[in-house]
Amino acid sequence: MLEGFDPDLLLALNLAGVFAFGLSGALAGARAGLDLLGVLVLAGVVGLAGGIIRDVLTGIRPDALRDWRFLAAAGAAAAIVILAHPTVERLRRPIDVMDAAGLSLFCVTGAVAGRTHGFGAAEAVVLGAISGVGGGIMRDVLLGRVPVVLRRGLYAVPALIGAAIVVVAFEAGEHGVLFPVLAAIACFALRIAGLLYGIDLPSAASVAARVSPGEMPRAREAPPGDASAR
């Protein structure tokens, strides 16, 4: 574990991330008209996906399979949505806010795990981002839609920035809890800003249109008998 980084705090961040993503998955499932089991399954899969991906890539048995508290956090998220769905639904952008919270927490714990297990700086940043976007990708795939990380809003970019803050701080000799907390806040703020102000990365089509605003004129065909055509 990183020097000065309390394992209990890391556990708390992980559980909070599971709960936040679990709420996101359960709310999305309720909106999609899933039954009670479907909402519970979606909350569990979405809540645990990021941590399982992180643990598998670092070569350890996933926490979700050896600590009952992770399943309990996902189950609690599903129960809240099932029992108080109308109240939760009235919250402003409930799915997006919970998703942003899970994203920010998992990008930090993923980066911390990468450095703990000897990953290089760049690899730890990528691991943090993958850990962060994993839950949202699973939610969208299970609901049969293109993952939000591939189509709109700042999603992977805030996760990369959050993970990078953690790794840069570590490389600078800052091994305490301050920068991981700041990284989570920065990731969350960037994600919410992207949603509120409609900030998106440019699409591939728009970039192509700017590079080549008009079609290249075709070569004029030479009239029959013109020597230049031969």
C-alpha cells in the first residue's frame, strides 16, 4: 500500500464507488422497466465492474469475491432505488451524478492500485481510467445502447485526469491522502461540468469536415479525341 495511505480509507472509497455505481445501475434499470431481479442484478454488475476489472488487471482475486461488504453496498443501492424510486428519481440528473461519483472514486483507487502493484506511471493512469469507466460501460451494454464513454460528454477524460493527478503526486513524493481526494474532486467536477455545459470531444465526422471542408473536385474528363486523355 502507498505510504501514508490508510487502507481503511481506500476500502471506504471503494465501497462508496460501488454504492454510487450501484445507484446508477439500479436507476437506469428502473427507468428501463426491469423487474426487481433485473434492477438488483444491474446494480450489482455496474457497481462491481470497475473494481473487478481493476483487481483482475493487477493479478489479485477481486475484492467483490472475498469481502461481503462490496455485495452489501451494491445491494443497498438497489434496495434504495426499489423502495424509494419516486423520491430518488426526482433528484436532478440522479443517474449522471451517481455515475460521476463512481467514476471519480474508481479512477483514484485504480491509479493507487496500479502504483501499489508496481505499474509504471502511464500504465497506472490507464488502469485508473479503465477502472473508472468500467461500471458505466457495463450499464450501457446491458441496456443495449452505445456506452456513454464513446458518444457524448466528458467521461474518460476526467477519469484520465483524476488518475494522472494521483500518479504525478506519487512521482513527486506525495504519498498521503490529500492528492487522491483532490483527484476524485477534480474528476467529479470535470464530469459534471461536461454534463451541465454540454462539453464534448469533437466527433470523428466533425474533425474530418474541418480538415476537408469540401470534396476534392474530380478531374475533368477530356473530350473524345483529346490527346491529353490518352
